[in-house]
Amino acid sequence: MIKLTRLNGSQFYLNPSLIETIEEAPDTHLTLSNGNRYLVLEPARVIIDRIMSLQARILRRASHSAEQKYLLRRNAENYRPYCRLDEE
């Protein structure tokens, strides 16, 4: 969710996946996929930067948890790989 500011100064959070179009007239108009429209104070470039930051955070968290869960060994000092190359 990204934080946006209405024209009256109140703040709200919006799911950026619902944004269909961003139009800049004197005010910024957001049109959502469900048909709702919002007028916000932030310019389009700020909204786009916030969306990109959110997606980058999501991808970092997803890759970090996968790395911890699948690539790191518990008790690495006790790990002894079993290899039978010297036996024939």
C-alpha cells in the first residue's frame, strides 16, 4: 500500500495494483480498475516512485526469505558431505 494525500489534506493508503491511469491536470487524478477516481496532491512522478519502491521492497523480502529458508544450512559446522570417490 502507498500513502497518498487528498486535496483536503487527509491521508489514505491505496493498493497500487488497482491503479489503472494517472492523469496530471492541475491536480493529479487516479482512476482505479474498479471505476473509483481520486484527486491527490502528489504529482504522478512521486506516485510512480512510491509504487516502484514498494515493488522493490516486496522483491527484496521475497528473495531474502527464500535465501534464508533454502540456501542456508543449519549447523553448518556439523555438515560433512558424504563422498565415495576413493572407493572402487
